[in-house]
Amino acid sequence: MVVHATLPAGRQGLPPRVGLAVSRAVGNAVVRNRTKRILRARVATLLPELPDGFDLVIRAQPALAGAGSQELTEALHASVRGAVRATQRQVR
């Protein structure tokens, strides 16, 4: 999975936004929808940790379709935290 994080000007104080991109390369419609449902549920647990004003885009890679729920959760948490830290370093 690839996570892109930005801190757009003028969004300070607003809640974070998250977008998901799951392409056909991940699998058929059933697999893509299952992947999106799992990602949405896992991202919801991360929202309180995200700083205000952040925009995240999570792009699912084809290998993600075969990942288990726990593996997906760990990868998501690590990717999101890394992207947020990198964005905060750039802003400073």
C-alpha cells in the first residue's frame, strides 16, 4: 500500500480527510470492495490520531488483496504514521 499525506494551506483546524484508491489490478469487484471495507474500518480507528487539516490518500497495491486482516492493519498503521511524520517534517 502507498500512503500520500498532505497538509494543504487553509485546512488548519479542520478534521482530517481520507481517500481510498483501489484499482482493478487489486482484483475483481468482490475483492476490491472487501479491501475497501477493511481499509475504511481500520482508518476509522486511526482518525483520532491524525492531526487536524491532513489529507491522506491510501492507494492499495495488488499484493494487498491476499493480505490477512491483521497484516493489513499493521501495514496501514505503519504507512499512515510514516507519511504523517514525513509531511510534518516538510512543513517545519
